[in-house]
Amino acid sequence: MIVCVAVVGHQNNPLYIQSFTESDDVLKLHHIVHCSLDVVDERVNNPKKSGPTLNETFLGLLYPTENYKVYGYLTNTKVKFILVTTDLDVRDADVRNFFRSFHAAYVDAVSNPFHVPGKKITSKVFAKRVSGIVQTFGLSSAG
Amino acid sequence: MAPAAPKSGDAIFASVDRVNAELFTLTYGAIVRQLLTDLEEVEEVNKQLDQMGYNIGVRLVDEFLAKSNVSRCVEFRETAEVIAKVGFKMFLGVTASVTNWDTEGTTCSLILEDNPLVDFVELPDTCQGLYYCNILSGVVRGALEMVSMKTEVTWLRDMLKGDDVFELQVKLLKQIPEEYPYKDDE
């Protein structure tokens, strides 16, 4: 179950944050996303020597906390996508696919001439697409 | 030498130089954004886009006639079909359909299901009165004026405002006969 997705700009400013649970610990999720940014910065500044780093760096599992897992993805413009999920067994390939679709939706949203780079993403189409991607993620990894 | 037969829209589209669609879309988006920043009034921007389209249309029609080799249209119905099938295909890469003819045959609607100008675009709440594709209405008006038809072109449906297609209404106001600037010498 994906509980939250977030898009954070290159100055660590939030561009889009959406939670998918009914419970009202939305603030806790925001806090988790915020803390995970530190981990992202750490990974970015000390790149692991093993493994090549691709252009769209999939950062992988940032840190498991309580019952959540946090995954990160970095674009080449230093925009970060954060995914918080409660699933215990999540396949790496699924998360990669998720981020790929998410990246495509993000690119379409910022190509809108009325979108101001650096400001929050207000596109309803983007929100709908993200909900769609989140739902298919849940389905593909279930069972 | 016999004149070449009129080529179909697809054939001409395949033979002209092409540009990347995303570049075209993003350039047009930048133009609209800049107009909004400079003029601030949505109505003014609509007018400017129409004027820009008009200037494009008066020049575009010569290229259109040169490349497509269509024969003279006998009546307005034919003109509308040619614009929809050959004109739009040649310049935008999409075909429009012609519907909603009125009884006199002077008003029709061009329906565009796909419009490369509006890829990725979402109108913000502050610009709800904006006709984003108004340049197209200017182009059609300008082009028809150069072939002696005075028209009024308006948008009936707009996908950016929630409708399912783009509908452009073209109304023929009058046919202007050719006027010579000098009197015939006796």
C-alpha cells in the first residue's frame, strides 16, 4: 500500500505531496518525507563507488522505519521523488517501474506553459495520473 | 503543360520539412505565456493571438495554394472541406472534420479532435476566458480573406475548458469581388 508520494525541488522545496491513506497522520508522513531528504543528500554527496550511476538515479530503499519503507529517485535536474509504502515485500522492479511512470507524468506536468518551475504543481491531470499509477502499483505487487 | 493534380493532405505533409512537435508546442506555449505577462488582460491576449493568426494566414494561403495545387472552389462547402482536410493536415498534421452546416451553406463547424498546440497545457483558474488556440481562428480568417471571402471565425467548444473536442465555427459574411485600383481606360 503506497501511503504517500512526494516531489521535492532541487532546493528541497516541496512541489507536490499527496497521501493516499484515510488516517490523519498526514503530518507524520510529511515528516518522514522531510527526514528522507537528508538521506538523499547523503547519498548524492557520497556516491557509492560500486555500481554505475545512471542519469535518472534510482536511489533505492532510503531507510526502513517502523512500518514504512521509503524509496527515492533523483532526476538529473536534482528533483527528487519520494515514495512511502507500507508493503513489506516490494519488488525492486516494481518500484523502478513506478518511478518511471511517475517521471513521465512529472515531465508532462512541467511542460505546461502555465506551470512556473519552482512553484507547486497544481495540475489536476497530474494528480489524476499519479492516483492511477499508485493504484496499478498496488495491484501489480499484490498476490 | 498540364497542371499537376491536387495532392492530398497526407502526401503534402509527408513532403514538407517538419519540426519536432514538442518544440512547436512549447514555443507556442511560451508565446501565450509572454503575451499574458505583457498584456495581463485575457481579452487583449485573445485579440493579439487573433491578429497574429491573421498575419500568418494572409501569408500562409499562398504557400498552401502553391504546394497543394487545389483547383478553384466552386462553393463555400468545398472551401471548408479543403481547409479541414488539406490545410490542417498540411500545416498541423491533423485532419479536421466539417459538420453543422446551416441551411444557407454559409456557416459550418470544423471539429478538431487532436490539436498539437495544446499538448501538456492546462489553463489556470486565472485565465479561464483565454482562447488558447485563438491563433488558429486568425489564420483561417486571414487565409480566407486573401481569397476574397470575408469570414467570422469563433470557438464554440474548447478542450481546455472541459469540452471533448475543439469546434471552430466559420461563418461566411460575404464574398468580396476583385476590385481593381484603377479605372478601365475607355
